[in-house]
Amino acid sequence: MIVHKGKEFFTDKDLALSVIGGRWKVAIVWFLLNESPLRLSELQRKLPDINQRMLIRQLRELEEDKIIQRTVYPVVPPKVDYKLTEIGLSLEAVVTAICDWGETYHQFLISE
């Protein structure tokens, strides 16, 4: 049994899905794999369907799980950006495979 953030997971797969599962986390990681670092406003432009509150929540969860690193610069107005950590960068093959499968599935749906 694995305990992470006060929750119990019975397999590594359950743990992995809790860290990157959900509608927005894979997309956030995808954009950070392709362009990094990104500011909050840049991520909002890339993800127009997400509201700011949800985006900030997803970023905080990814930061808490050590997938991304948040950097605050001591300037006025405050500047904050996000980039993938080393463990976050290791998600490249996983995220690419999910996105490739999504394209394949989309073509399957069109061809039906």
C-alpha cells in the first residue's frame, strides 16, 4: 500500500492516475513540455476553456506533487512562471502517447 498526501493507493497505477488524472493536467504538462517556462496568463491563452480558479488549482496540485516548479520573481508587479521538474519531464513519453492515442481515437470516431 502507498500513502500519498493522506490518501491510500493500492497500486502504483492508482497513484499515477491521481497525480496526472483529470481533464486539465495532461494538457498543462503538454504545453510545458513544448514551451517552458510559461506564465499563468500564457497558460490561460493556451487553455481558453478553463477558468482561472481551476487552472490555479490544477497548477497548485501539480506543484504539490512535484511535477511542476513555480518560480516567483521579486519584482513589482509580481512575476510568476511555471516549468516542469525533472520528474515532470519524465512524463514526456506518457503524455505524448496519450495525445497520439487521442488523435487515433478521433480518426476512429470520424471513420465510423
